[in-house]
Amino acid sequence: MVKEALNIYCQATGQRINADKSSIHFAKGVSENIQEEIKASLQVHNVSLSEKYLGMPPDVGLSTNGAFRYLEDRVWKKV
């Protein structure tokens, strides 16, 4: 279903997905079997662990307390 949606997007926009540059992030509760099935279906083999998305850590939504501490640290380093 997700792959079909991505294919429709690609056809509509003329863009292509580069599986070599793509990565996927799974929530903690997703079993290894399901992860492997999804990665095979989408042909994405890179799993992101600690990468940033749009400059923000991927686990920002998990903890509101201290989630933006890294921003404070970066600001203080520049001051």
C-alpha cells in the first residue's frame, strides 16, 4: 500500500526514489520480522538510528522534557 502511494507520487511528479540514499526509521515496538518485511517491500535497506531529520533528532516526540536541549547547547557554544 505504501509502495503504491509512492509510485503514484513518482508518476505524478516525475521524481524518483533513490533507494541507496533512502533510510527508514522504526518505532521501538516493531518486531524484526516486520522490519525486514517492510524493508524488502520498499526496497530500502538502510535503517536510520541516530540521524537527524530536518536538523532535529528523530526522537523529539518521545520526550518533551529536554527534547530541545541540544538547541540550547548549540546556542551556548556560539555565544
